[in-house]
Amino acid sequence: MSLLKDLISTPKGKVSHTKFWANIAYATATVIISVVTYKDKLTWELFVIYLAVVGGSAIASKLVALRYGPESKKEG
């Protein structure tokens, strides 16, 4: 249960709406890709878009956290 709580909460234990809705979006996209794959209709273009959206979102989130996170405020 702790693993599920970690997916949607901050280190302080509060619910993070950003994490919650991002994980809902990732799960929805994964289910859609799984259904399309099961029906044998998955194209490489659709799979690349899926990877770009999920991977790109994670990378963008990390970059924003590095640039504007609490650690960067201590330096300034």
C-alpha cells in the first residue's frame, strides 16, 4: 500500500494533485496502448508517440524540478 501512496503523495505525506493526475494519464495511455496492441492494430508511429508523451513528460518534469525546485532557491 505504501507504494501506491508514494505514487500520489509528496514526501511530507500530502496528496499531490500533479502526481495523481499524471499517473491517471499514464495509466490511461498504457491501457489504450495495451488494447490497441491486443487488437493487433498498433503501429510504430502510435508507439513512438506514446513513448514520447510518457517519457517526454517525465523528462520535462525532472528538468523543471531541477531548475525551479527547492534546491535551486537556496543557491540564489
